[in-house]
Amino acid sequence: MSIANLEYTLRKHLTMPELETGLDKIRRAPKDEGVLELIVRRPAVNDREILEEAELHLVEGLVGDSWNKRRSKTTPDGSPNPLMQLNIMNSRVTALVAQDKDRWQLAGDQLYLDMDLSEENVPAGTRVSLG
């Protein structure tokens, strides 16, 4: 689905107090095992495909995703950054901000997990098993 084709019935932007009311639910996300709630592939700029299943590859990342064709501000020459090939998002945060599951894919992440992804729970270098 192209983002341009996604209906943009804008929800109101939540206020800080409204966002803060969702923090307790976000903090209760599972710490050890979570649920993969959504997989989104980005085959081209502004395109999103919601998948029932996907293949993760050590070099390609999410197979069919266009991360390796997009320029990056994090590499000296602007080439795609292989350390940023896969984006994982806490689904509770996405649910709060997006306000509607049909809008989750707009965030641009690929995997939406109901799991505590905080630095304290999942420090850099942590291996996560899916499937």
C-alpha cells in the first residue's frame, strides 16, 4: 500500500498529558517474551506492505525491504548503513501514538513487538529470537 493512497483522516495529535496516560500500559509490556504484532516491508520509498510472515537474512535484513537502496546520514559516503537494516518498535507505543492499527505502518518500522524494548531490558547487542 502506498502511503499516498492511505487515507489520511488525521487524528488529532495527542497532548503531553494524553501521551503520559499511556505510559503505564507501555511500561507493563512483557520483559522476557513478547508477541510479534505486525510485520511491515518497505519495498520502495513511501510504500508499505503488511506481511503475515517474512524472511530475515543476516545481510539483507527483512527480505524485500528497500533499506539497502536508501541513502543514510549515518555513513560517511551516504551509503545504506547495515547496522540499521532492521527497525523494531514497541507496539504499545505505536498504538498510543497512531491511535488506529491501520496507521501503524506509517511509522516506517518493520517489526512491531509487544515487548519491553527499553535499553535496560534489551541493551545494544542483545539477540532476539523470532518465530
